Amino acid sequence: MTAAVFFGCAFIAFGPAFSLFIFTIAKDPLRVIILIAGAFFWLVSLLLSSLVWFIAMKATNAQDLNLQKGLLIFGCMFSVILQEVFRFGYYRLLRKANEGLAAISEEESSPISVREMAYVAGLGFGIMSGAFSMINTLSDSLGPGTVGMFGDSQYYFITSALMTLALTLLHTFWGVVFFDGCERKRWWVIVAVLCLHLVVSGLSLLNPLYVGSVPPVYVIMLLMAVWAFFSSGGSLHNLSLLWTCRKSNAETSS
Amino acid sequence: SVTTRDLKKITLDVNSNSVAQKIYVEVNNTVPCVRLLNATHQIGCQSSISGDTGVIHVLESEADLEWPLTKGPNPPYMILLESHLFTRSIMMKIKKESSRIAGVTVVVPNTSPSEFSPHTTCPNENTGVYSDTYGPHLAHCNTTVWNPLGNGLSYEEFDFPVFSLKEDKQCYYDHNRVVNGSAPQYPLCAMQLFSHMFAVTDTATCMRRNDVINFSINPEMVCDPLGDFNVWGSIRPYNRSQLGHRDNESVVMAAARLDSRAFFWDVSTGAEGSISGFVTLLAAAHALRDVTQVAPPTHNILFAFFQGEAFDYIGSSRMVYDMQNGKFVIDLDNVHSLLEIGQVGLRNGSDLFLHSDPVSRMNDTVNDQVREHERYRCSLIHRHHRLVDNFQSSPLPPSSLQRFLRAQNIPGIVLADHRAAFNNKYYESYYDNADNLNLRYPPNMTAEEQLEFLTDTAMALTEVATVVARALYKQAGGDGTQVDNIKADSKTVTQMLFGFLVQANNSWFQALIPPELKDMLSDPPDFYVGVASSSPAKAKPLTRLVQFLLANLTGTATNLTQDQCQKPDDLPDESVQMYSYLWVQGTVPHNGTEKGPFCVRASVRLSQALSPAFDLGEYASRNYSTWTESRWKFIKARIFLVASRDLEMLTLGVGVAVLFSSLLVTYFISTKADVLFSSAREPASAAY
């Protein structure tokens, strides 16, 4: 649609991920490595699931649109399941790596805690997922035309960007919650994450009824944010601490 | 452009992912107007390098121009014109306000308007024979305006793209209609046209830039000279290794032009403008084949078909130059006289006019020759023919003869169906097609039946061809008693007219061409001269088709095998120096006995038709044609919707807001992280 829409959508979709990266990840090389490895794991899961879908699509009749739509839904769900499997696999890998890191570090413990790894791994998944969702749409938004010729909504670009933003943050929160659940052996957490992921994916299939997909996904994202905050060691007490800290700072300074 | 010529009809679908498919509709079969340059000017159309986008506006009438030019609130506009609105006044108005206009598209018409000629009123006025030193009162069409209906659009320069497309107004009616003078709502339907031309200013500039490519990192030619190949053949063959003057040789030349042009690139037909002439000459050559074997005339007869005549006589000026410099099999002193066949398809009744040059006829010898020639013709009058001598004081119409006269005073006559102004109302335009010649076939005929059907147009041209053939024979000193046996074959004429004007890919044309060229015949046939190529094998399909036609109609079939046909010098009686040997497909007759391919021996050759200005390096020459065609990367058009500026700015605003707020929040959280996320080792229930 032109450069304005390109930059607007790029900022919406990747703004939070970018700011998270520069403020929390970029300074620590270990975190960068875990981020990129996480992105790679997500990528492999996507590759495998898309291979399955591709084979299924080619093996069946390409003209039967209902069948193809069904196959797409199946592929989508299969991909979600595979992503969570890979998330679990990455968790196991990181646990093993953690022991190794603890062994070679000068202090007793590992330089990075499981919580931090959970957050970084989740962010890695989210960034890669966002990139794959959005880059190709962004490149088309640079041209002079906008979506709508064939009856699609003209808000296509902006809603794609909003969905990508939500999904990136959701992956981050799911990473935190998932690893925490694995640590404490709470298997129902893993199942819950998987189910929520399936729900979000399923909601995106409602497009172009954007009213039906974007607000519910944001509601889920907010809920997940709260859950991740609590499971990563935050509490209402800390929030009130923060508030009083600020208040006292404000009092002392004024 | 040579490199992108093949891509012309292929839609460039580089971006085939699904998002792009939701946005853009590529338009197939686009016909652009391209940039041509000569010694002093550039003409044609140009788009910006990343295409020109404009909101589509369908023009209802000339008064409706007010909306896109001044009143409309969503410039720039892309104007969609019906063909009857494609006039000089509208295009000039658009040209003046071109800041608000992204481009113009003209809808491909189904019927012809009453008259339309985008050429100038005085074709080739600066490169003909009349100038300030030769017949100044006749120069620049002072006495006779040949093409009074010409509006000169082809020679104007437009800095926006002009395309010719099939009608598709659905998008406009859905989104862009102006209701009660109020502006339509976004999103609006828009079109983007790409036709960026590399060459600028004039031929000298672009040729200089071509020469610089040896030193640049990214060598790209910017323009190519126009040109092709002339086809010539003779009754008695000439040894092609003997060039220059031949002693005691006096040749009667007969000439016609092959090419034509239109405002848009590569869509010209020239039914009356050139086809009527060269088909007549081919039929006359065919008629002379038998009688010249039986009773050969004293002089040789040379048939010449010139390419590139629409662009300041490229072909004929090249042949004259070659003759002057001893690079052709004969030279100008060998030319006895020249008979040229101009536009002969639209005769009023049965009148044929003989045009000659009054200035050259002031020389008595020339005058006598011309009068002789006319006498021959008048003596050939059928009962229903009238040959009118037009020599009083009217100049020659634009014709190849003018280039011969520039070099040497040669007796010559141009045969035409018009006394003064052309009868052709569509000179050098897209509408000069079969309808212009009244070529009609009865309904419900298959292509093969139409091929054989004798149309009235064909009969008329056959009569002219008979007259031409007889006159040539008499002029060449042939036996007077044989003259009445010379008759042009109307079946050949009607087959040629069908092939050139209706469907080139027919069984007769297929039989005449070699097997490796059988895909060369594409429809619709196109007669624009195009850019010059260096080897005869790459000559334009039209030129090669005329070459094979002339070979078939004047040559002889031989019994040589394919190998012998390619290397005839091994045989004692054959000589590649004298004849050309062509292996052609031949026909498969209906009764099943396969005739198959055979070898044709004919004294038909191709000679290069590239303006001497390019060989001499005189790119700003006033004497020779200096026309070049610009190169381009790709030419395409696409339609899509555009969103309002407000929505775009909203998106950008939301994006910037999201980015800044996320930066702030993240910074804040990361500095307070130790407070917010207390360590996991501390019991969560500790009270503070």
C-alpha cells in the first residue's frame, strides 16, 4: 500500500519484539544464542509440519476445495502440536545444557536460570513465528495497491500486523508458562498451553471476520500475560512494592 | 527492444504469491506506445521507472475532461478513452495538464471511426526529393497536401504512458463512479502502467551512450536503429559477387513498399498503405514469369520491395546508397526507369493515376522516357480502365522514387489510386485493415474456403497487376505480340490478401516456407519495421514471407534433395552466386499423394535496409533516416485498489505509537525486573 503502511505494519508487528530484544537480550551473548536456537527449533517444527501438509495436499485432488480447506485446518492443528512438541524438546535440551553450563562456570550455579531461558526461548519462538507470518505480507504492502479487489477487507494489512504482534507475545508467555510447568512437573500446564495455542490458531481461521479473531486473541494474550507474570516469580506484592517504591521516590525527590 | 521483444505477449507474473494475487490484476495483451528518436526529436511516450499509478477515470466526452484535469480531488488520474475520443484535441489538452494525469489508456475498438490518421499531413517531407533547392514550390506539400486527415499524434511527445488495452471497466463502475458531482469514496480503482524507455533526447545522444557501454560496469544498450531487409528479385539473375556498374546493362525497376506503422507499437497493418501495393507487384512478377521464359525482353526487370519506408525511406535510401557506392549488383546508371506501385486499393470506379516528378521532366530525355512509359500504359487500357496522366504541376507523392531522384535523374512513375490527397482515410493507423479495403467474405466460411474465395478487392487488384505486368514487359522491350498473354492470376492475389490481412497461418503460406520457420506465421500479422538485425536469418517474418513468396512466384521448383539444396555448388548446373536455393515445405494435396518439401531456385535476395546514417556514423544527418527505437526493460499494466491517505497515515501512526510504547514499557520493566520478578528461591509467601 505504500511506505506508510509498510512501516506502520512493521512497527506494529515487530515493535515489541524489537524492544524486548534490545533491552533484555542483546547485552547477554548467552541469551542471544538461546534465542536463535529457539528460533531454529521453531523453524524445524514448521518445516516438518509443512512437509506433512504439502505431501497430503499433493496426494489428494487439488480441485476439491472443501478437501483442501480441511487439509489446511488439519495441517494447522498438526503444526501447533508439533511446535509444542519441539518446545518440550527444546526444554529438555536446555536443561541438559544448563547442567553443562553450571559445570564449566566459575560459580556454583549456572549463569542463567531456567526462568530466563524460558523467556528467551519463548521469545525466540515468537520472533520466528512472527517473521514467517508477516514478512511476505509486508513486502506486498510496499506496492501501490491494497487488498480488496476480490472482496477481501481493506484492513488486511493492519489486522495481519496485530495478529502477528499478539502471536509473538503469546509465544513468549507460553514459553515461560510451559517451562515452569515442566520444572514443577505440572503436566496440566502443558496441556493447557497446547489447548490455548490450538484455540488461537483456530480463531485465526475465522478470518476475514476480524471481529471474531483479533479481540479474542488479545483477550487470551492478556490472560496469558497475567499467568506468565505470576509463574515467573511475580506477585501482586511485587507490584505494590513497585508502586510504593515509585511513590517513595516521588516523595523523596519532591 | 530486441531483448524484450519476445516477452511482449507473455504476462510478467513474477510475484505469484497469494497476497499479491489478492491485490493486483495483471492486464494481458498490453500494447504500448514506445519512444522513437531521430536526429532532432524524440517522439512517443514515456513512463517513470517505477510505473505511473493513477485513479481510473472513464472519459465520457471531451467536456468530461474537466474532472481529471481540474476538478477531481484524487489526482493523479489514469484516463480511459474510447477510441472515438482518441483525437488530437483531447490528447493535447491532456498533455498540457500532465501533472495531474498518470497516463492514458485507449480501449481497443471493434469498429473503425469515420477517419483517423495519426501520421503527419505531409509524410516524409524532409527526406523526399523536394527541398529548397529542388522544386521549392512543391516542397513541404505547398501544392498538394497528401494526407489532409493526418493529426500528427504519432509524432508528438508525451511524458506519460499511453497504452491500448481491451475494455475492462467493471472495476471503474464498482468503485469510481462520480455520482452527482461528488467525489467517489475510497478505496478507489487504480491502474499502473510500466513503459519506461531508456533513450532520451535524440539519436545522436542515445548512440553515443550506446558506445560508452564498453567502459561501464553495467553495459546496457539504450536504443537500436530501425531497419530490416529489402527483398529484391530479377527476371534474369545477377551474379552476386559482381557488384557495381555493369556495362551495357539497363534495368527496368519495379518497386513497392512493405512496411507501415501506427501510433501504438507493433500493431500496424497498412492494408491500403502498403499491402495493396506489394501484393500487386508480387502478382505482376508472377504474371511475368512464364512470358519472360518464352520471349525474354531486352532489358532485365528488377522487382524491389523496400522496408522501412514509413520512417524517412530507410530501405530505398539504403539501396540508392549501395548503388552509389558500388555495393549493389547494379548501380544508378544501370537503371533504365522505375515504376513504383503506391496505394492502389481504393480506386474510385476504375481510375488509376500516374504520378511523375515535374522537375525532373524538365529534362527532355527524362520527359521522353516518361511519356513513352505512359503511352505504353494508355495503350493497355481495358474498356473499363482509365489511366490519368497527372503530370501538369503536381509533385510526386511520398514514394521510394523520390530517393532515387535525389541521387540521379531517373525516369519514373508512381501508380496510385488518388489524384491529389490520399483516398486512404486511415493512413499509417491501426484501422488501415481489411475493412478499409472492403475485403469481405460471405458468412459461415471456414478459413480454407475463405483462402480460396475470390473477393472483389482481389479482382480489382488483379486488374492493376495485369496492367503493371504488361507495362513492365513493354517497357523492358518485350515482344509486343506476347503482351495480351500476360494476365495476373486472381487466385494468387486473393490468397495473398487473405494471408496478409486475415490469417497468416494458412495452408498456402505454410507450403511456401521452410520447415524450420513454420511457427513464424503469427496472427495478427504485423508490418512495423522494427529494429535492425544483422543477419538475414533474423529478418522480420513479413520480410521473409515476401522473400519466399517472390521465390515461389518467380522461381522454379527443382528436383534437388535437401542436402543438395543447402550445398548446390557441388552440382554442375547450379550456382549459389546466381540464385538462391530455398528448401520449402510444399503442400500435401487432398488426394493423399504427398508432395512434400522441395527445393526452389529463384533469383531472389535480401539486401540490408539499414539507414546509411548509421554506417557513416552521421547520427544527426539531415539526408538520411536517423530513426531509432528506444529499449526498455518491461512493459506491463496492472489494476488494483488504492486506499485513502487517511488509512495509511492511521496505520503509520498506530505503528509508531506501538513501537514507542513498547520501547518505554520494556525499558521500564527491564530496569525494575529485580523487583517485579523476585527470585524463585525465595518463598512466595514471605511477607514484607
